Amino acid sequence: MGFSVVKVLNNNSVLVQDVKGAQMVLMSKGIGFGKKTGDALEEGGEERKVFYILDSRRNMSKLSQFSWEQSRVEQVTREIVDIAERRLNVENGNLYGALLDHITFAIECLQMDLPIDNPFTSEISILYWEEYDVAQIAAGIIRERLQVEIGEAETGFIALHLYSARSNKQIAAAMKNTRVYSEILTLISNCMHRELDSSSQEVKSFLLSLNGLIRNASQGKEPSMRLKIHVKSELKPCWNTALRVARLVEKDLGVSLGEDSVSFLAVDIHRMVQW
């Protein structure tokens, strides 16, 4: 089914109608860029497209808010970027545009009652805790200035954007890291037959330790574990699990962890599963 553009709301949202005259909003990053009234859009032509049929006055009222709220979103985004620059020492000219685009799209989704899902919020809040702290401040500003409650999932995504800008890494790379860490927790849970609470202090300590080991290994640094032979023999199940974690890290992140690092991981796993 094809659609024709009735009105471009902004770069991320367009009002369209189908061949039967039914109107709806198409929402996807960049979907409205360069489009004008009368242009054709194909149903499968954009990734992550969201359709919402406008069938009530309430939805039409929300739609009419998109244009006048944009200037307020821009002001809020600038305020958030200023805070990030001060607190995180971020120096990245692309942060404002990327964050504005993301926050605008997220607010539109929330206004249209479309849920935002982020399965890695706990990992993000631990691995990128400084960025997450600023993202929580950003959530408070959005709540106060725009009367929109973005929730923990969107707070996590803002933290990823801040980390990406701060480290000059693609946000996809940061998201991949969080996915791998989540898979590692699942692996440990399955191997040790223990349900892990990703929000617990024990899991937080483990992830921070793992993150440090991976960071050092990527820089060619290997810790020294004098008791690794003892660890290997006395904590055999934890050692075997740590070895599987190391293989997953090498496969997905391209970082090789030596036996000393594996020994530290085995001790960390032992501590974590004792609670």
C-alpha cells in the first residue's frame, strides 16, 4: 500500500493518507526530511516505521502540538547539552543535533502513546553511570519544561548518546557493549543455575570489574593473579564459567582475556553467586 504526504510535521513525522483517504502519522527518523505535500511514500520504504491512525479529537490535538513544541524541545536540548559539556567535559559538535533528533522522536512516540523499550537500562546505568546521572537530570528537565515523563528506558538511551559523544564512538558500538554484557549475565545465570538481579550491588560490582578487565586487556595490560592455580582448582565451576565469558568477549568484542583475567573473573563470579 502506498501513501501520499498530507503534511510534514518535522524530520521524523509526516501526516499521510492512503488510497482510501484514511489519514495516519508515519514516524521514523528522517522520514520527513526533504518531503513535501503530495510526495509518495511506500509502506516498506522506511525502517522502524510506526503507524498511528488518527481517529479521535484527542489524537488530532496531539498532532497539532508537534510544530509549536519544537522550539521548546530545542531550548531543552540546548540546556541538556550545556550540562553535559560542563559535567562530562563533552566536546562534540554533533551532540546537539543527535540529541535533538532523538529527544524529539521519543517525545512524539510518547505523545502518541507508543511505548519505548530499552532492555539494557540496568547495564547502561552501571557501565556509563556518569552519563546516566546526567541523563537523569535531563529527564527531570524534560519533565519540568515539557511536562513529558520519558521513563527509565528513554533515560538510558539519552545516556548512550552522551557516552557516544564523550568517547567519540558510534552509539551502535556502545549499544553492542551493553548487549554483550547482558548476554554475559545470562550466560553466568545459566551456567551457575542462579537467577541474577541486574540491579543488585553484587551484579553492579561484577560488571564494573569486568569492564575494567576488558578495558585493560584492550590496551595490552594484563593483571597478575598469583593464586590462579588455586582458583582454577578450588573454584572449578566458576573458572569454567569465567572461561566461557572470556570466549564470548573475544568473539563479540574482539578482546582477548588471559588466564589471570579469567581467574579474577572466576573470583568475581564466585562472590556474585554467593549472595
